[in-house]
Amino acid sequence: MPPSVLRDRKRERTRRALLEAAAELFETRGYDETTVADIAAAADVGTRTFFNYFGSKEELLFPESDDRVRAAVAAIASRRPGERPVEVVLRALRAAGDNPGEHLIDDLSPRIAALRAEVSRTVPSVSGRAAHAQLVTQREIARQLHVAFPAELDEVGAAALVGAVVGAVSGALTVLFQQPLVGVEDGERLHRLMHEATSRVLQPWLSPHRVEAVG
């Protein structure tokens, strides 16, 4: 096996170990009470190694933001014949949330998403990071949506549509995460509930036969 492949696999194992250690510590000890040194020790690496992968503790909750944007843009580019703009937006947002880079397309992704939503409500520094990440993603989705539907949406209309959809989804998920029956430990169930919530909220905007198709 080429040395480059072995290095990539080792980096991926270390990256995942750091994410898993952080998720475990955030859940059991709390975000504020967990330090970078704690996470590195739990992953059996040094603090310097941690910073080779993540620039800060907040960055652990927002992995591969560029990949999320690319996933959303790809969803818009692959729009289906007759698909309405709102349907494309929903698919784009789901692509951004479900495909945060090759590193997390597995059982860890919903767990990190749940932690991000929980910590973003309670820790100001993370709230700011979450708001910025969401704004960057919204702007790019709106820009691409205008390009995809120039006859239907100008730049303002595209931004308004994306903002309305994101607001509706964010509101639904805020209530969802406040319910005691939803916990970060059951990633698969949480992922399903998130999809159900977004589909329910957006159902009035979607064609009946397409609600399931965008899931």
C-alpha cells in the first residue's frame, strides 16, 4: 500500500478519535467544562496534534463547512425537471446537513449535529460560530438558486426564500431539541426525527407527491 494512503488513513483515524472523544466529553462533562487538553488526552494524542486537525474547540462542532456548502451547491446543480425552487432549497439544505464531508458520513454525523444544536443554544461563542456558518451557507445557496432559476427568482427573492426555509427548519429543530425524549445518544433516531420535523414544517410549500422524494 502506498505511504500516502497509509498516512491518509492514519490522519482519518486520529481525526475521528478526536471527534469521538469530544462528543463523549461534551455529553458527559459539558462543553464549557471540557478543555482541548481533555479531548486530546481522551483521544490518546498530544495537544499539539489536536491543533493539527482543529483550530479550536468550537471547530470540532463545525467540521468541513466547505464540504457542506459544496454538497448544497451540487444538490442545486442536479435539480430535477419540474422541481420547484423551494424543493431544491430543501434538498440543498438536507445535503448540507447530511453530507458534511467524507469524514462524517456515518453514525457520528447525527451525533455531532445534535451536539452542535444543543451547545449553540447555550454557549455564546458557539452561537456566534453557528450563526456565521449558517449565514455563509445561506448566501451561497441563495446565489446558486438565483443562477438556477433566473426567470423565477432575482437575488432578493432567492435570499428571501432561503431565509424563510432556514427559519422554518431552525424553529422546528429548536423545539425538537428541547424535548426530553430526544437525546444525542441515539443518532439514527434523532436523524429520523429531524427529517420528519423539516418535512412537516415545509409540507405546505411542497407538492404532495414530492414531500417524500426530497427526503
